[in-house]
Amino acid sequence: MVFPAPPATYSTTTFPKELLWIPRPGGHGHVPCVLRRNEGGQRYMIHYHGNGCDIGMMYEILGYYSRAFNVNVLGVEYPGYGTSVGSPSAANINYDVRVVWDYLVKEMNVNPQNIALFGQSIGTGVAIQLTHNLQSEGVKPGALILQSPFLTIRHLAKDLMGKIGYFSPTIYNNEYNVRSITVPVLFIHGLLDDLIPPFHSKVLLGLIQSEKKELKECRDADHNGWDIAKDVGYPTQAFLRKHWEPTPNRGTKDFPPELFQVPDKFYPPPSNNGYSYFL
């Protein structure tokens, strides 16, 4: 397990025409996502939330991101969170986020360069892991935004609980995975964050290979208390305008209407999904 999920803040009927169900291969159910559209927007941002919320709690913020960044924002739900069933293990989460990526690229013909990944807190591990995996296959997303990233789960546990951290499983090893990343990366960190101290971002910034990398330190922000526009929206907007170059899409499709229909049955990700627990 990564972290226990909070109680769901939304149901299958909360966001009509915005809650969609991306099919997993082989009939293994669906990945629930919330879509905040930007009319005329040709690019996508995939958002991976923290462990203390679900896509229902992120709904309004994702709408703001869609407007501020002029993109279609897709918030991905984790197994065991919200309306998604299954265990919230690293293996299941990594499997589902790859399903969503593959659907955009392979089924909808979205150019990978027109997809930015945005991770928050534990979601930075998800975003970095996916970027690392994609780059090992010769595929590059357009940009990577990391809000309150951590070095590893082991480091995080050690900072919070002292020596017990040494016994925590090394999953989402951002300290290792960022070394291969060459896409544009923006780090955002609150200087008052005592859950994930800001030195985590500084260390990651020094390890990453990308020449297009920046760190935004927010003086008045902690881990959960943000001025979303000032601390996140404005710096991300400026970074994307500077470093995320639009690339032509070739025959991009829209999400088919049937993806917005609530499935009759719900299934967890397949147990033999090819992803290791320890990453």
C-alpha cells in the first residue's frame, strides 16, 4: 500500500459529462478520470493528486488549471480512491496511469509533446515514474510540473518518523528516476512545508538532466496551504509559455460519448499487470 485513501468526495453521478471511464485492456474494468475541458485547447495536462484527496476534491482547482494554462485537464483517480476499486498499491497506480497515457496517445492520437504531466505530493512520484518509463522507451511528454516533490518514500518516512524511515519500502524513488529526465521541469515548493521539507526539491533540481528546469519557492505556503493562483497558477503559466512548445497533432480524436457512461460493473486493475511493487 502507498497510503490509505480518504473517504470518497464524489459519486458516479457527481460530474455528468465530465467523469469519464477509460477502459483497461482485456476487459479489466475502467480508470475513472475527471475531464476539465478548455474549448479550443489542443493540448492536455494529466494531473496526479496527493494521497489525502481524490479527483472530487481537485475538481475546482483542475478547472482553474484548464483556464489558466489553456489546456484540457484530465485528473486521474487512483485505485481505491473515489469511485475506483482495488488496492492503492504502487503497481496498480502505475498500471492505471499508463492506461490513461496510452489511451490519449494511441486511441486519440494526441502527440506526446502536447501532453504535460502534473504531480502533487505523492502524485509527483507517479508523474516522475511515468516520465522515467516513457523516456526509457524513447517517448517524451511536453513538460513536467512537480508540486511538493519528495526524494523517496524512504526519505519521506524518515523525515516524519525518524529511524522508522529506514524500514519503509523504496517505492517511487524520485531521487533515482529524475536522473534520466530531460523534458522541461518546474518544481514548486512551499518554504513552510514540514511534511516534505523544501530541500527535497532542491536536491532533485540538482540531479535532473534537463536544461529547462526551474524551482519556484513559495514563501507563505506549507504542504496543504497554497494561494493557488499566486503560488502555482502564475509560475506554471509562465513556465509553460516559455518551455512548452506546441506541436501539431495529427488527426486527434475526442473522447467517445460512451466513455462518459457509468459502467455496469467495477473491477480492480489486473493482479498480473507487469508492474513491480518496489520501484
